[in-house]
Amino acid sequence: MAFFMHLSREEYSEFVCGCGAAIINVGITFPINKVIFRQMLHGVGLRNAASQLVNEGFSTLYRGIGPPLLQKTISTSLMFGTYDAIQKPLLESDLDSRLAKVIAALVAGTAEASLTPFERIQTLLQDNHYNKNFINMRHAIKVIAHDYSISEFYRGLTPILLRNGPSNISFFFLREAANSYIVITPTAWTGYKFFKEFLTGAFIGALNSALFYPCNVLKVHMQSNLGGPFQNIKDAAIEIYRERGNKVSYFYRGVHMNYTRSFVSWGVINVAYENLKYFLVKN
């Protein structure tokens, strides 16, 4: 709490803009995300995963949107806000700028990992094996809290930590490089500015989604279990490898849909973030 009390208006705007940008894109990309989730979980092709959702009907299409809506808005807010808030004092202390940015990105990623319970609940609600076990997010939380230990909410934490920090480093470094090399003049066409912002976020988001896709596969596999012993990453990777015909390429089932979704999602997030920040700081 003391940390937030010392933030300036501009630093608060980073949190607000990150939150607003995330809200805009979640509803658009959720159905795509659900198809990808089924591919991750079952190792099936696109047509098979999409058929599952069609057969289950529209009433369950947005089942599980609550956790990602909350998780993504808070996560993106923490990503931009914490990065900015941590980086500034480090730079003012004359620490090497690259090291300061790496530390800030890692801290932001670790802060985002505190939202693991949202990803955990989302996994259970999107897994068709649990369609009859949980009515909604609130019910799932109640059941887990009552019947299991608190640690059950944090299954899959390790792959999330391995994903968040490095992907944040990649995002902020590449985004800064793009903004440095592609300069928009004040007299430039407004549409060109939006186009540049969209493509910057889109390409970086798609790249990161492909690079760290196996972390998500491991996370989904580990979180699809309810109760029983916790798996470590090594055991989870071996199990997935054996279940999917001893083929490493099967760790990338769904990656095409995932980077397509990330292309759109992070393009929208970057445009929304940049413009929300412009209006908040200006006013």
C-alpha cells in the first residue's frame, strides 16, 4: 500500500492504461483463446478443438471468461505500471539502463504471477472434463477453498514465472527499440500512428507467444489436475511427451492460433494503451 501512495499521477496512469487496454481485447479474443486451450490440453488439431466448442453450444462458449477478464486486466495493469514504477528509481540511481529495465521487467513479471489463481480457475472452467463439477468462477473458488488447500490455487506457478519475466523483458526491449527506430512526426497522418502502434504490439506479442508457448502447455497440463500430488516441470514435460507420441512438435499444437490471437490481442492492447496514456497525461 505504501508503494502506491508514493506514485505520481503519471505513474498511476500506467496502471490505469494497462487495465483499460486489457479490458478492450479480452472479449474479442476469448473464443479464440478457448480453442487454443483445448489444443493445448488435448493435443488435438484446430478443427477438432473447434468442433468440441460447437458441439457444446453457444451457452458454454464464454464459460470461464470471468477469470481471464479479471486476471488480464489486473495483469496488464501490473505489467505496465510496475515496470514503469520500478524502472524510474533504478535509472535515477545511475544503475546501467539495460540492467534497470531487466530488473523492472522481472519484478513486473513476478508481480503478475501473484494472479496465478485466476489462470488456475480459468483452466478448470475451460476444461470440458469439469463442465459438471463447477457452475461458474465463484462456485469453483468455493469448492477448491473448501475441499482443498490454498496451494491448490497455485498449481502451475513455476511455468508461469518462467514465462512472465523473460516475456516482459522481450516485450519492453523490443517495444522501446521499435519506438526508437520508427518515429512518428507530429504532422503525420493519425491513421499511420495507429497502424504503427498496432503492428508494434502485434508483432512483439506474436513473437513472445510463440517463444513461450511450451510454458503455457506445461501450465495447462499441470493445472488440469485437481487434487493429488503436484507435478514439477520435468515430470510434466516427460508425461506430455509420452502422451503425444514422443514428438516434441506436439508441444506446439495450437501455436498458430495462439500467435494469431496474440497478434490481434497485443496490437489492440498497444494501441489502446498508447492512446489512453496520451489522453490521461494530456488531461
